[in-house]
Amino acid sequence: MDSTHSTDVLIVGGGHGGAQTAIALRQNGFEGSITLLGRERERPYERPPLSKDYLAGTKPFDRIAIRPQQFWDDRNIAFRMGVAVVEVNEAAHSVTLSDDSTMTYRKLVWAAGADARRLSCPGSDLDGVHSIRTRADVDRIIADLARGARRVMVIGGGYIGLEAAAILRERDCEVTLIEAKPRLLSRVAGPQLSAFYLEQHRAHGVDIRLETEIEGLEGENDRVTGVRLDGGEILPCDMVVVGIGVVPAVGPLIAAGAAGANGVDVDTLCRTSLDDIYAIGDCAAHANPYADGRVIRLESVQNANDMATTAAKSICKVPEDYDALPWFWSNQYDLKLQTAGLSLDYDETVLRGDPATKSFSVIYLSEGRVIAIDCVNSVKDYVAGSKLVKARAGPDAAQLADIEVPLKDLL
């Protein structure tokens, strides 16, 4: 039996970027064959609810599907799920899959995203040590909770760790969060927001240990029973949730000769250095216009979706350079954080409102220009602040801080 299949556009990755590429191809008039393949068995589903509603048990899996099955059928989009690409052959325009079959393509869109970074310390392979990246990851956490796990160690004070800590507290777990840096959210936010979330999590009963390193994990019968800190203290636990970043899933592309160090490099149309191969989303290193053109990777749904549209338009011969405003959000307890722009290289912050009211914004400036805004329970600020970032506006800092002055008036 012939184990070689062909498709006009092969999309590698079943997340937001992969799904949006297929959607955007059809929206832009592409009539050829489209095949989307992914390592997971599920059809494309939303990732943000994994550390929020899905972990909380308030949103079942069928409600986080990106589109219903009929949608894909109506657009003649084929799927091959439960397989991974192990080799890319640029010259032959083909890929070898983990089931030993081969697929040929005219265009390849690499939307494989990234894998959760694992702990490298002793004991990191014990049962009960979890990441939050896929449905299966979260299902394992939920299964541990059902078995009675109540003492949880969360390792990492970024968005994933904080969101997990919030949900687990709401599920009546004892939660200790361990962060190696001096403050929470140190990679993505300024000290004011870090201090606010530190206070909020502690008020909800999370034991937060900053500037704390881990020496190893303790176990019994192949199951984690504790976290050993640098210095010897052992914190007993029933489960560990690790949120220490991701590793771009680009091995086969780099092995095939694609340029890239941190991920795979792409141009303004999301093309890699390999012929007829695009890369989008978490794994795509690009010169971002909102980062003064520096080459970065953006781990967000916004970036995955907007890059997908850019790649699809290029394939459909209606090219449009990637120039999308970065935005992010995070739900923790009764706090909705919305962020626009990138707070890289800010030299000034403006606090707008009082954090004690749980409704305020932090505005980041560089040389007097608004480059990013974090809004906590402040949708109006977010909507107008996004426009200030996009316009690279330079309003008076005193007016930015004055909550009596609507941000929209400063455009």
C-alpha cells in the first residue's frame, strides 16, 4: 500500500495558528487541497482555557473547540491527527511522519508551536509532575485532584503558574508557588504589576517563595512527594505544576537547514529560509515592529492568528506584511488583566488609578512614547490604550495618570 500522500498546503500543528491558516486560506480564495496534521488526536481547540476554565472544570472540552467538525467538512479541510513530523526534505517538498508515512506538499506552514520546558533537576520525571500545554496535560492534573491531591507546588511565577495557582486555590488546594526571580511576571511586566499580583495571591492564601531555587524533587514509589529547595528544606506535596516557559518545536526545520537560533527565523511574510516553507506563532522568530524591529518570539494567540493570516495571504498571492499589535490577557480570581504592546526597554511607567480598588492601569513609555499598557479590570483603558500604543503617542504623563481624563481624549 502506498504510504505517500500529497497535498497542496500542508499545515503542521493543530493549535490556533494551524487552524487559522486553514481558515484564512479559504477566506482568501484558495481552492487547492489543505491538510492539517498534529501530534494530538483532538481537532484544533483553544489553549488559553487550559489554565483557566478547563482546569477549573467550568468549561467542558467540547466548548473550547475552535470550530465544530461541520465547519471543517464544509471547507474541505483534511486532518491527520496523532502524528508528528520527524524529517523535512526541502528539495523533495516532503515530510516524513512518525508513522513512517510520507507527505508531499507545494507549500508547508509550520505552526507546531512550542513544548513546555521541563525541569532538569533530579526527580523531574516522577509521576505527579505536570505541565500545562495540552488537554492531556490538564486531564492528568484533574485526575490527580480527583485522587485526592491537595498540596500543590507551582514552579514558575509567570502567567501559566499564576493562573494555575489561582484555579487550584479556588479548588481548595494548598498552593505554594516557587519563583527563582525577585518578583512575579518579571519577563512581561513592571514592578507595580508584579507587586499587585504578589499581594493578591498572598491574600488568597498562596504561599509565594521568591528568589528561591529548587535542588530536586523527592519521591516515593515513583511518585512525587516533595520539593527540595536549594539549602535543603523539603516542602511536602502531592503534585507539582511546572510553568517555566517553553521550547520552540522546530527541530525538523532546523535539521533541514532553516535559519534560526531561538525558534526559526521568518521574514515579514512569515517565510523561512527554506523554499516554500512558512513558520508562524510561538516558534517563529521575527522582527516585530512593536519591539523596535528586534527579533523576538511572541507566545500568544494573537500572534499565532495574525501570522497565520499573513502566511495564508502570501500563499494566495495577496501578500501583506505582518504588522499586528501584540495583545495578551490573563484571568486570575476576580482580576482580568489585558495587555497591549510590549513593555521591552521602557524607561518610565505611569500608574493610572489605585491598585487597592482592583481597577487600574500601568502605562509604559520609552522616550515619552507609549509602548505598552497593562489594564486590570479596566476595559475602557485597554481599548483606548491600545490605540495609544498603535499610534506611538506621546501624551503628557500627568494626563495619563489622571483618571478624570479619558485616555481616548489623549489620542
